Amino acid sequence: MKSYIEILRSCEAAKVIAPEIDYSEYVALDLSVSNDELHHYALNTAHDYEIFIQNHLDKNKAKIAYGGYLERRNLYKRSSVFKNETTTERDIHIGLDLWINEQASVFAVLDGTIHSVQNNNALGDYGPTIILEHQLEDFKFHTLYGHLSLESLNDKKVGDYIKKGTSIATLGLPPINGDYAPHLHFQIIIDMQNKKGDYPGVCNENDLLFYTENCPDPNLLLKIGI
């Protein structure tokens, strides 16, 4: 029997955002705590990040910046969503981010059905979010699309069939998208753990092994740079 990693890896590459942009026009973006370059910038607001990311794109003659899977970041310290009096700080990103400073269209990576939708509107959260459910062979799993526009949730009904390559959303702008520079948070989730419309996209060190297994690398489907 194939492992879920083998099943995901065997899928044809699928673009999740702005399919007219070739992967050759993507550039990796490191927002980790170990990136010393970040210390030279005052990155406190969504607008600060928009400028930083656009400069990174321009410098590399690219149109989309991507990265962030299993990256430890300082980006979340401003929000109580990731740390409060009763929880351990979460700072390890378990999805893949695709950054583009426009309201680009978002597309389903595989055939599936709508599992759930929700506006997670706390500061630093996903904002409008769509989760799809997929079945490949005997393997059921989910894909999460976060930081969308509010209009993306219109006319979305649980159980509706979505064909691969269908435009399902557009990127949101701050503050609607959780107050971030425009980007898509894309994540694979095997077990939704009875959650609907939301699932952690950032974890702490103690839970990293579980989330690494439950949320495998999204690039298994996108295949950027492969």
C-alpha cells in the first residue's frame, strides 16, 4: 500500500495562485528568526511587510515569493492568537505562504468538495478561509486556503463539488486578511480533528512532530522548484 507521502508526490503539479505566472518567476522568501537580514528592517505592520516583500520581488525580478514551511518566525508575536495567558507560544509555521501584492485569484489544487468555510477575523488569524476535502485512492485529506477576501466566502456551500483548477477565491487585503501583506496560506491537513473553517497553521515546538505528520509539506502538491 502506498504511503500518503507517495500518493501526494505522485500527483501532477498544481498551481494554487495566479496560474499565468510561471514557476521561473517565483523566488524563495525566508522570514525565519535565523534570517539576519530581517533585523535591518522595521517590520511591524502589514504595510511594512508589503514594502519589504515588493523590494524582495523587484530585487530578484520575480512576481511571487514563496516559503515558510516549518519556519520559526517572529511574525506572530503581535497577536494573542498565538500566545496568551493559558497557551504556549506558537511560532513554527506549518503551511506554505505565497506572497504577491495584489488580489490574485486562488485555485483548487485537486478535485474535491467544500469541507467548511469561515471568517477567522482575529488580528493575526487567517481572515476568510476555505477548506476543501479530497479523496485519492483510499486516502482522505484536506487543503486549507487562508487570508482570502471576504467575497470569497459568498455562495460557498459545504459539500459542493470543486474541480481541480477552479477559481475558488481571491486574496484578501489587510486588515480583512488577518492584517497581513497580501498572501495565500496553503496547507495540507490529513485529520481535521473535528475542526471546521479553521485549523492551526502555526504550532509550538512540543507539538511539532504531530503537526509535521498531520500537515505534510504543501510543496508535495505544488512542486515549486521540483
